Amino acid sequence: MSGRREATQSPDIDGLLQKYLNRTATVAVVGLGYVGLPLSLTACEAGYRILGYDIDAATVDRLNGGHSPLNHITDARIGQAIADGRFLATVDDASFAEADAILICVPTPLGPHHEPDLTFVEASARSIAPHLRPGHLVVLESTTYPGTTRDVVKPILEAGGLVADVDFFLAYSPEREDPGNTDFATARIPKVVAGDGDAALRLAVALYDQFVVGTVPVSSLETAEAVKLTENIFRAVNIALVNELKIVYDRLGIDIWEVIEAAKTKPFGFMPFYPGPGLGGHCIPIDPFYLTWKARELGISTRFIELAGEVNANMPAYVVHRLREELDRRFRKGLSGARILVVGLAYKKNVSDLRESPALTVMELLDAAGAKVDYYDPFFPVIPPTRQHANLAGKASVPFEDYTLTRYDAAMIVTDHSGIDYSKLLRLSKLVLDTRNAVGALGLVDFRDVMVKA
């Protein structure tokens, strides 16, 4: 190709494979968040040396000081990786030249019109490109639409003259992190892997096979990208189904959680999904729209996926509506002027993660209705700045004390953290709207007079 930066010699594939198999390779991980950090530590614990790259200097300093930015990752785990000489965080992209493999684990959010925002992926590729050398393996792990690795990342990396599958190697392996899930840590989750050519696939499989329970090679980059989207669309559609059933069953006087618990005793043909106040996290509220956007490019309508997105997006408004109904039915009181306590802000239980959390939308809807809204969450003493809920930044959690809880007209459980004393909440509250079955799961049946599921 024109302007090609000539490689001094063809990469020794067998030699590169040996570096992965005997774990002497150095691996750079781009992005030290919910995906990149556990991936880095898991690879360290398997024997690899990790260079963790992040654009946030505060995160880098914190990590190099042995402190975790994530509540489900312990300081001790980071400290051990540093003490072993296997982990170093940096803001210097020149460190990519030291690595044998570079794994890109950066966010892929949505733009203002639900279109893919590949800003972080493209910036990562541009930061790697000047330091790309023969033999490098570059793997994208960020969730995205089919074609991103080949059509977006590859041209950026090849712009300096080196050619994929000739001089360097390009692969895709979608992240499968579930923050806070103690049953399935990174090492216990199989990795789907695809390469731009056979050599790239062999190298990527050799790398991941050393620190995860197994790899699942697939035929193309696009197939691997589609696997990740399919996993999350499957969840989004099924959660939308039970959210819709919840509304119907509630009107029929039927407990949706009891229905699901009974249905899941069937040993075949049923998989339990659970309703809630809306979807949060990076995956389920966002990833399906990467496929709907790509489908529109092809002139294809994805009505089923979009309907699921609509149902799930309406859940915050639904639980606020149910709260309004219960206040009126029980106390002849509207939301305007009512004192409401939102219990739990995180998008899922037992994690300090606010990404796309429905609790923030619920708070804004309550505020718009004229309610006086406070929250309690042990993981968030103060609400940090967020892109979509800037007006809530700086608001502080109230103490979970007797004198505080008695002040409210109602409490709404939005996130069911395990460490919250729900019996105390029920004992001191006039009304508790439970959107997660937190109370029912604990068998607190003595409080039926104050508790409502929504």
C-alpha cells in the first residue's frame, strides 16, 4: 500500500505464540474501568505483566497507590499485583510500544439520537497507531455493531503503513463482565474470540486461554461482534416481557414474582427474568440500539428490539405512577408536596455503578411532579456528575436513621442492596413501594399493610 511503513521482518508467529503460552508476554489494557480493571488483574494473577492505560490521571494515581476505584475490586488485589511487579498504570501512550498485545476496553455509549458513539474506540486506536510495531496483537473488547473492528479500527491502525494480518494482528473478543457477580468472575467466563485472519485468531486464543476458563473461536470479527449484541438483546427483550406482564398481573391482583418463582421450577423451556423500575448499566439499555442503528443503514426495521426498548424505558414512569396511585388510595395525598425517599441509586445491587441507573430518572420524575425527594444509598454518599442528570450532581444521601425514615410519606426501593435493613425501613415507614421484590425475597410478610410491590 502507498506510504507503507516497512516491517523489518515478518513476525514470527510461533515465537509470539510461545510468549502467550508461557505467559512472558506484556499486555497493555486500554481503559481501567469496569471491564479493563478486572481483566487486567485476572491476567496479572495468571502470570502476565500488565500495563494499564487510562486517560484519567486520578484513576492512574489511585491504582498505582494500591487503591481500587471500584467497590467490587479490593485494594488488596491491586496491591498484590503491584507487589508482584505485574501491574503498572500509566497515562503515557508510548507504553504501548513495550507491549506484545493491546486490549481495548473503553466505553461505547449512545449519541443524542440513539446512534453509536465510537469516540472512545476511535481515540484509543489513534493513540495506539503511532506505537504500532510488527508482531503486535490488538484486540477490541468494547461492545459495538458488526463491522466496527474491520471498518473503523483497522483503517486507523493501518494508516501508518503496517498491514493487518501481515505486520500486526487484529482481533475482537467481547467483554462479558458482570460487576459484583461473585459466582462468575472474569476467569470463570468463557471468551468468544475472532481474528482478522488465522494468525490473529491463533494468537488471541493463546492469550486468553491462559487466564479464562476457555475460549470460543468464531469465524469472523462480525460474528463475534454480533454474539455480544445478541446476548444483551436477549436479556433486554425478556426483561421487557416480564415488565409488561408485571403491569397486567398487577391489575389482576397477581404477584409477578411469585409467578416467576413457580414457573422457573419447570426444568425445560423456561428461563427466569425479573421486572424492575427500568434498565441500567452499560449493556442492556444501550447495546441493542447499536444493532437497530446498523439495521436502519441496511433498510431493515427492528420492531421487536425497539418495542422492548420502549417498554423498558417506560418503567421509571410506571413505578412513579404506582406510587402516585398508592398515596392517593391510602392517604388521599398527591405527589406534589409529598416527601419521598428513594432507596438505592446504583443500577444494580451491591455495586457503586450509576451508569444509566433508572433511580436517577425516577428522582427527576418525582421532582417534576412536585415531590420533595431524598435518597439513601451506602455506595453513594453524594451523587457524582452524570451526563444525563446534571441537576442531581452534589445531592447527598440522607442517613438511614430512625428519625430520618419517619419523616417521609413514602419510600421507594429502586435498588435492592443486600446491606440495607429492610425490616427497619418497613417498621418506620408509612408506605414502601418495592420495585425489586427486596422485601418479598426476605419473607417480611408482617408488613403487608405498608408494603406494595410495583
